[in-house]
Amino acid sequence: MPAAKAIMHGAVSIVNAIATGKGATLGISLNVEANIHVTPGIGLYFENKESSLSSRLIRAVMEKAIPKADLEKNKITVLVKSEIPSGYGLKSSSAISSVVSLACAKLFKPKITDLEILKYGVEASIQTKVSITGAFDDACACYFGGFVVTDNTNLKIIKSEKAPDDLVAVIFIPISRKRGNVKKLKILEGVFSQAWTLASNSDYWNAMMLNGLATSTILNSDPRVLTDLVESGALAASVSGNGPSIAAITKKENVSNVKKVFASMEGSTIISEINNKKAEVYEM
């Protein structure tokens, strides 16, 4: 019976899209994989005992990505494996919704475009309230890798380009999952708009710093950490997504210096190379 496996990666924020509906992101190499098996029977089955949130999201994606007639006459089993910590702003739900959509497309709609595959994930994210904007920017960076600058409101990719290969993301995952009030990001709409303009001109590091200073003041992170990171050799640093994780982008030779900044803080640090690879899918 048919089966498919899809693999894609996570991402970190360059510009948060909540205030303006426009965002920018950079792919990292933490990966997520979806395996889908079709067998005689009926219904959708989840092999992983993940949180109810991701099973709700996965179900919503599958109901969009699989034609109704196929849903009604097959038993479809899905297993998702993810290296991306969820709930920290590292795009795990965008990666999960997109990877499931890609695996479904391979089996049931092999002719659809990349954009249509991403749309199912974005629509499911809004429908299940996993994301306010649908996180099209996040989905694109997970799917295409590299730098992606998007207009989320109109589902448009404004710019997509590969990142230099010698870059590494040093990501701090705090013990406390507390986030600030995301809706307050709109207060600094003009600042985020400027950060997005910088990103759309490929000035990613200044865009990321501006985003970091703006998000950290609203989402309860300490903005001084960002300047310490740059002082220790990071090209840029920011709260990723709506937090609470903090991502610093650096060249490989500066990783240990950058990591030291997080040493005194309560939490763990992940080192992930930048990802420039597009998502892959195979029929098994």
C-alpha cells in the first residue's frame, strides 16, 4: 500500500510578522519528518502521542490536503518525528503542518505547487488557532530553507535567498516558558515595518537586531542579552517568534564565545547549522 515520507527543517525569526502581517525568517537544520501510510480501512490515525494541539493541527492539515473521497475510503496513519522544541518560537508547528501537507500531497495530489502545499498548513494553523497570521513566513523558511521575506497577509514570497554556509544559530531555550502579551507587539508596528524593509533589502542582521530589541521589550526578555551576544561575536540576535527562545546567528569560529553569554542564564542551549535545503519527499 502507498506510503510517503517528507522531511523539512525549523527556522528562526528575522522579523516577527504579528504587528504588520509581514515577516522574515531564516532556516535552521533541526529537522521534522512525517511518515504517512495508506492501508485498507477508514479514518485518520496518529502514531505519536504528541500534545492534543499538534494532533488537532495535523488532522486539520490532512482534511485539507487529502481529497474527501480518499479520506472516506482509506485508513491513513501518520507519524511525526521532530527535533524542534515546541512552544518556544522555533517554528515547530509551521514545520509540522507543512511537512504533513507535503507528505499528503505526494500521495494524493502529486501535481500541486509548493505554494498550495504551504497554503494547507497556513489555513490549518489559523483554523486551529495555532497561529494568528498563519505564519506563512515560518512555513516558507521551513520549506525552502535560507532567508525568506514574506507578505503573510497576501501569501506572497517577496524574497528568498540562500544564506552563507558558514553560519550557525546558537539558540537559548529558557526553563520558564512564560511569554509576554503577543498582541502588544502592534504597539511598535512602525518599528517592525522598518525592520521588514531592512530585511527586504537583504540587510538581515540589522533587521534581526531591530526586531530583537522591539520584541524583547514587549515579550519580557532582557534586551541587554542581545547586545552582549553581538559584543561576543554574533552577527545578530533576537527573540525568535513570540519567544521565549533567543537565537543568535554567528560564524562557526565564534560559537563558543556566543554560547558563553547564555551560560549564566537558566535553560539549555542548542547549536544548529543554518539550513539552505528545500524540503524533500519520497514515496516509500
